[in-house]
Amino acid sequence: MSLAVDSELQRLARLLRCRTRDLDFLGRFAAAEIRALRLTVFARMYADHETTYSRIASASRLLPTKVTAPLAQRRLPARVSAGVVASLPPDAAAAMSARMSADYVADVSGFLHPVLSAPVLSRFPVDVILRVAAVLTDREDYDTMAEVVSALSDEQVAAVIDAIEDPAVLVQVALRVTDPDALQHLTGIIPEARLREMVVWARRRTRLWPELVALLGRLPATQRKRLLSAARAS
Amino acid sequence: MNDPDETAGLDEQLELGSEAALLVDSLSPAEAARLADLLQEARATQTVDVHTALDSMVAAIPPGVRGRVRKVLHGGRR
């Protein structure tokens, strides 16, 4: 089973609150198919409570951010907060994120819908994104990191790449990106020198090297050439 | 071939896009039923979580604005 498939199964299991092995029967499908199923499940579960999420977002406007941010952190489980995020005005959500702990925002990130949350996440201050990325890196939660790539701005992604010193983390994240546009987004921003470091690191891992080679097939021709050139130079 | 009655649980719960529909159509009746059960359980648990969180949040709101917040949270009722 590829890392991409494994990653999608883990994300679906998280969403369905079950063990990954409960979904072993889906392991025969392509990552893109499991992703499509997951996003459909996501949309269903979001629609169940969309009105309530929207009301919580409206109610939050009655109080100052310095009150609502700690209140949400104390009283809303991460899964519920993730639902509310899409209903918040992006600037209000960004202001709240700056007043929450990085651990809590990292928890919430694991339950965000990548498309619905994009307008909000792209407004988060870069320092918040960096603190959350550090927490996710410590947790080795590469699935979440790979999933939120599509929702972040170029500036945010570049800052995270710059802050992550270990090429192993970049490889682990890149191999778990299952959204083709997000993969293109990520690999397009990674500087040549970092790409070379990633290739050098992956070459020493017999399990990951074929995965990185397979990733080439999911990239557009221009980026494939870029990665191949990094491999030759390494 | 799958028995349509067996996969109705998933079809009823999800509006399937083309890629997801392909996957669901390829599941055996038992697999489709298992997935439908997992989804139903997750939705039920989320409903409990949302209601519990609402009550918990209202209880923690400063008394001066609690009435207004409660009114917004309950859609103008109460």
C-alpha cells in the first residue's frame, strides 16, 4: 500500500472516528478515489450541522475576540471548532487563531475541510502557521500537514518550508499530498536546494525512494523536469 | 454485482460524486453496509458533541450577554 493510500485511510478513519484497520477493505482503491469518498463524507457531516456552526460563528461576533478565543478553546472540541471555522469571517478567524494555543489550532487543523477552510487559513498570520507547523512536526502528523497545503498561501507554504530544516519531514509531507493541485503548489514552491536535500534523503530510504519516483508521475511535465534535475544534481 | 438494497445506506447518506460513486459501486454489499454503519455512527456522535458543546459554551458566557448569545445560537428562539 502506498503512503498516499495509507494517508487517505488514516484521514478517513479520523473523520469516521474508527480505527484505520476498520477501513482495510478500502486499501485496494487509489488514493484519489478514497480522497473523493472522504470529501463526500466530509460534506455530508458538515451539512448535518452547518446551521449550528453558522450560529456559533454569528454568536462569536457578540463578544470581543479576547473572550471568544479562550472560550472556544475551552468549550469547543476540535471537531466542532473545525466546523465553525468555515462560517467565520476570515479576518475574525485569523484574529482568534492568534489568541489560541498552537496545540489547539493544530488539533482543529486535523478536522478542517481543505476547500471550505481555505479562505480562512490563507489569512492566518504566518507566525501562527509556523507555530502550528512546529506542533504538527513534533507530533509527526504529516497527514494533516499534507492536507492543509492546498489551503495555505504561497507565502505561508514558503515560510513553513523555510522553517523545516529536516528534509525527511518535507519528503514525508510531500508523499502524503493526495490533491494534485496541492502537490503542484508545494513542489512549485520548494527551492532547488531543498529539493536536492529531499532527493538525497529519500535515496537512502529503500521504501520511500520508489514512492518519490512514483510521485513524479503525478506532477506536470515542467515540475517533473525540475525534480529530475534535482535528482541528477544530488 | 451489488444488490442495490444493500448499498442504499450509503446512497441515502451521501450525494456521491463520480469518483466516489465508482468506489462505492465497487464495494461488496457487506463492505458498503460496514461503511454506511461507520458513517452513521460518526454522524450520531458528532451530533452529540455539537449539542454538548453548545450547552457548555452558553454556560461559560458572561451573564450580561448570555441571553443574546443564547438567542443567536438557537436561531432567534427562546
